[in-house]
Amino acid sequence: MKSFHLLAVILLIVIPSRLLAFDWHYEGRFRASSLILLDPPPAELSRFDHEVELRNGLVGTLFEKEGHIFDYEVVGDLLYTGGVREEVGLVEEYDAELFRGWIRYEKGNFKVRGGRQQILFGASTLFRPLGFFDTRIISGIIPLTRGVDGVRSTYFLSSTSSVQGWAVPAQTGNRIITGLRGEANFGPIEAGLVAQYHPKTDLPFLADFNLEMVQVGYHLKGEYVIGFWNESRLDIQQDQPGEPLRFDTVFGVDYTFNIGQGLHVLLEYFLRTQEPGFANRDLKQDRTIQVLGLQLDQPVGIDVVWRAFFFFDLSDQSFQFGPQIEYNIFDQLYLYAIARIGGSIDGNNRTGRLYRESPVLFTGTESSAGLTLIAFF
């Protein structure tokens, strides 16, 4: 916290006095969570997982004059992780990282932003074919995607249409991930088209980071009594003979029933299919995968919200059920009770994509339960 306050003081000193539009405000949060594994882990591993996060940052305007606007965001994380994930080497015990760090220029209908930023779009909620840089665990608590280092520009053709482009260094050689996207409303339907060149990268937090692909996709979203959407992506692998294909698509609907203070129900169907030559990263080497996802949420009074997520793999019969209860203790302090219950309809718990038991390894799909405390300040 002190380091970011010091940064603000330095900026105020060094910025010329004519830039009187400079402003800033502090944003931060504290998160502490503890989980217990309900499935017995290998004997040498802890049954618990603990995490403490302190996030601090500054958001504001550097300069504004005659329609020219420069604004910024600088946010960093301090993390402590103890228990099973640290023991198997998935994370470091102590870590510090830049969560967001960008500067944006805006003039009229044009914006360009450079630095560590969120690049996130698409119509789907639970499954995200067009989430090229999306690392969220959507069934987690307040899911936020990890930032990527890059440049993103947006030009608004009208109040309901825009064109965007981005460039993200691959951190290997001179390779750069580049993409272009357009979005517009056609009556009650929102539609978007996207194309991206994805070279092999050294960004392991991204899906398929070491594949060379051309990726094209679209999304459609609208509402007629119920909300509905379709989001799809075609991957063309460039580093394999014959340039084999992989296709992902999601169909989703949602509706809020007049039950209590409103029961929101969201359902999505995900399909992936790929040609034999496409690099197969699936645990079971299946080339066609079908998964159903269900989200339920409802407020109870003014302090409590319950949510539940259910995922079911139609191919291997494995599932994950994730209930949550959010309780607003007061003001900006929240307590969450969470659980994740996994299993398999056919009784085979050793090879499921959504739930997998191992007598010697921690798989990350084990059933667990715990508490999380979050304070915003």
C-alpha cells in the first residue's frame, strides 16, 4: 500500500503544473481463504489449502485537455499460498505480481491502451470459445481474468458498433499475437466477428500457448422472453501437415423466474470436435467433447445471495457441483461459504475430465469445502 501511495506522490511532484487534470484514487482488497479436501489426498500431502491476497492500486486520469484524455490503472498483488497446491509445486509460497498496469489515450471515438490489461469479450458465460485471453474460473468467487501485456485499440463507428484490434507479444522471438474484432447491433441481435493469428508463445497461462493457429469466430446474442446466445470459434493449426481444424461452439439461454426475489437460471451447452491431425491435449484423447453447464443464483433479503454451478461431461459422465453462499457482513466486507463436489455417474472416478481421483497425485479436481473472507477498501 505504501509503495503505491509513494508512486502517487512522485507523480504529483514530477508532472508539470499545467496538467492540473491529474487525479487518482486508491483501490484495494484483502482476501483470505481456506479449503479442506473432502477426498483423502496422497499421504504425504496436506489436506488443506490456504491463500491470502492483498491487492493495492491506483486508478485515475493523468491528463485531460480539449478532448484528449490519458488515464491509467496500476494494481499489484501480494500473495501467500500454503497447503497442497504449494506442496506439489503449482504455485509459489510467496509471490508478488502486477495485476493491471496500463495507460490509455482517448480522443472522441478512438481509444488505445497499452500495458498489462484485461482483453475480454464474447457472449458466453460458462464456456468461452472467444475468450482468447480469459483465465477466469467462472465458478470461483468474484472471477477476474489475469491481465496480458499488450496494446489494444478501439474505434466506435456508432453508439452500438465498434472495431477493435490488439497485439500481444508472445515472449519468444519476435512473434506477436494479433487480432481484429468487429461488433454491432442489428435490431434486437448483437453480433460480432473476430479473427486472430496465434503463433507459438511462451505464455503458459494461455490455452494452447505453444500451438501456431489462425483462429476465426463469431457470436450472436439477443433476447426474446428469454436471453439466448451462440458463440463459436474455428482453429486452423498452422504447424501440422494439412492444417487440421478444431471447432468449438456454445449455445446458451437464461431467464429470471419470479420466485422470491428472482431466481436466475442460465444453461449452456459446449461442443468441441477436431480433425485427427489437430494436436490433442485432452486427458482421454477424445476428439469430440460435449459438456453441459448450469448456473443458478438468487438473492435472499439484502445481505445474502446463493449461487450454484453444475457441470456435466456428456462424454465421460463426470461432473462438478459448486454451491456458494455470499453474506454481506457490513459495508464492503463479505463472507463466502463454498464447496466443490465431484464425481462420476458411471462410477469411474479415475479418468474423468471434471473429476479425477489419483492415489499418488493432486489433480485439482478433488472435492473440497471452505470459507473465503473478502474486504474492499
